[in-house]
Amino acid sequence: LRDLQSRGVDHVFQKPVNATEFVSRIRELMQSSDSSVRAAGSRTRVARLANANEHDAAEDSRMPAVALLMHDMSRAQELAAQLRRQSLLPFVAESTDALCRLAESRHLEVLVLENSRFGFLHPQDLVGHLKSSAALTEILLLGDENAPPGAVTGGPSAPKVMSRNASDAEVVQAVRGKIAAKHRTRGTVSPQARELVRPFATLSSAQQSLLKLATFLTLPESELKPDRLASEVMADAEATDEILRLAKGASAGLRGQIASVTDAITRIGVMRSAALLVCSGIKGAEKPLVRRMSLSLRDWYQRRSTLNAALASVFAQKHFGLSGDVAFVLGLLQDIGIAALGATFEDRYARLVSRARSCGPTHLHVIEREDLRIEHSEISAALMEQWGLPDELVRTVRFQHGPKSGGVESLRFIEAMRLAESIADLCDNRHACRRQDVLQQLASWCNGGLEESLCGLEGAAALASEIAKQFRVPLPDETLLGSIFRELRDPVPSTPK
């Protein structure tokens, strides 16, 4: 009833309708102004709740937020008190409108929802309304004993169903379990990082279609079938146009007529096709970010991003026996948090980058932690998480600068990404400390010794440029890379900057 009143409904008649009662009630409503007062009051309460939630979000952005939508308001308030004692940030929504506004204003970790109709909406309808703003919200559904969740979907995992007769302590424990499990699988991205990327998390339908193909980058080779990828691509007209355009482009190196999407994917390769399409999605999603950066910062970022991707691809493929296509995508994503930080903090972040580039012994992520209390790899992971990219890729980017975690293959991708970043840092400033950092990394993963690893850099500059051309991103400076690789092999005395 609260939900209907919030939309201006003054009375609900149960079927079958008593005609006398119906006429009498209509007459009362026409003669009274109470209905409009009640509706206005309800809307005021909704607005007050939204404003309060926005204020709380600013103050408590580091605390996991939990929303509760229940018919029994007294129980919802008691649950909220218990959640607050568990260092969580609860919000009790009076109506579905209030919940939708809340989901638009901040990221919700968990939604505790009764499995029953709220006004005009069933739970599955409500989740459908929330899907764009709360795609990563876990759902805890309170319903009848052993009741199935039905069509309630939209979160990163299936909703957890509990009896509505479960004790408050059991519900609180389930909420904490959901949050703990999510943090384990999502690479411990903080609520602060999620809040920072919220303005940049919205994607167009075309970008969503392209980025969801990143799941193919995590499949074993035995499951990479052209028909399987083709069916996903052909579900979206823009993705279909994109793969045909890529297949017919000169950079693909293909000759002859492309008859179909399956033909294009077969000739390019399934993994390469998926990576090319995902890269197109990344570059599209990146545009609103770089648009808000200064021209000088934007130029530096785009050159660095391309260099990271191309070199990570070369090192992963040549030295670790990993997919160069996956490494290229990870290389593009590893620094996308820089664009988000630049768009958020603007001049302040530009000065921070300038300081990091000019100070030879330090690294950008170290200065970020000192100045902003957060680093770009976590922001990159938060964006990837919001865009729905696979957890394996999210974790790899998240732990690029931190303790190594995850599977063996993820660790080896991280090594390739770190080496690529170290060379990008060396391109910014040829300081002796940066050169030594690169040499130490080369020596640590090359079984044949440092000399062999340095010889392995021969041709890396040309190969990086060729890979960048195939992925249709700006080419790295091949001359600059060649000179840096020669200096690593045959060092010349230089004055530290």
C-alpha cells in the first residue's frame, strides 16, 4: 500500500468490488483534499530519504551499503540497526521509487527484498528497473519456505533465497556472507573505488555487446569455437558490422571475400576476433573519460596505454607462452583507471602525473596512494567490475601492483604487464633507477639469464607496432622503443633526472 500511495493511489478495492462501497468511497475522495495532501507528504518523504541517502553516501563511501525493502517497516528498521552494528551501511526504503533513487545515487552491495508484490511491481520487475544502476548488487530474497527465486535475476550471481521467518541474526549473517564472498571473487575492490567510477560506469548497448565477449578471453582453447562466438556476435547488429569491418580491414591481413560472420571469425581466429571486438568496446567506453582530460594528459595517457598493451602482448606470447591477445586487452585495461582519475580530479591529477614522470626513483601508483589514498589499478578494476568483465581479468588488473593472487596463469600475465609498465615508465624518464627496475624484472623471469632476455628484446619494438596496427590503436614510437632496448643491452653513461 505504501508503494501505491507514493504513486498517488488513494484507495485499493479488493475483488469482487461492492458497488455501494465503491460509489461511496469515490464520493468521499472527490469531496476531500486529504488524498492530495497524503500523496504530497509521501512524495516529500521519498525525496527526504533520497537526500539523506546522498548525504550519507558522501560521508560513508567506504562502508558497504545494504538496502532493505520490506512490507514490515519495524522489522526492516531492526535489521538496519543490527547491520549498522556490523559496520555496514543500511538504507530502509519506504517504496520502490525510493529504492530506485537510492540505487541511482550510490552502489548497493546487497538488496534484502521480500519475495512479494510491491504496489505494481513483482520482485523480478523491480530488479529489472534496477538492472542498469545496480547490476552488481547481490540479492537476498525473503520468501516462503523452499520457495524458488523465480525469474529474479540481474545480479552477478543467483539470488540467495531465505525463509521470511528466518531470524534477524540469520539474515544479517547471510548479508555478511554475500559481501565477503563478493569481495573474495571480485579482487577486494573497495566501496570507495566503486563510488568514484559510478559516473563512468554507464555503457551504450553496443559497448555492452562488445565487452560481454570478454568471457571468450577466459575460455580454454578447446571451447573456442567459431560458431559459438558467431552466435554471440550476430545477436547484436553493431557487433556484426564491427567484426565484418575488422575482417575486411587491411590490418587483418586477409584476402578474398568474407561471406559471413563465421567466415570472418574463422579466418581471423576466435581469440583474436574476441579480443579485437573487446578492444573496440574498451575504446568506445573510454571516450567519455579521455574527453574530460587535458590535451597533454590525454596524449600521454593514450600513448602509454597503447605501449602497455603492445608490450604486454609481446612479452606474454614470446616469454611466457600465454595468449598475446588476452595480454593486449589486459594492457589496455590496466591503466584505464588513470583516465577515470584524470576525469575526476582534473588539474590536481595532472600535477600528480607530472610529478611522477619527473621524479625518476618513484612510480605513479606510489604517488597516487600518497596523494589520493587510492591507486589507478584499483580504479581500473572497479571500472571493469562495473562493466561486467570476467572476474579473472578483474583480479589480474587489481593485483598488478599489489600482492600476487589468483591462478598461476594470472600471475604470469601480471609479470608481463608489470614489465610493460616499467618500460613505459622508462620511456617517460630514462632514470638509472627505472632502467635497473626493468633489468631486474627481465632477469627474474628469464631462465637463460639476463643476457638472453636482453637479446630477446630484439625485434620487440617492430612486433609491438605490428600488434598495435592489427588492434587498430595508435602505434607506439618504434624508434624510441628501439633506442631504449639498445640502451638496456649496451648502457651509456647518463645523468639521472
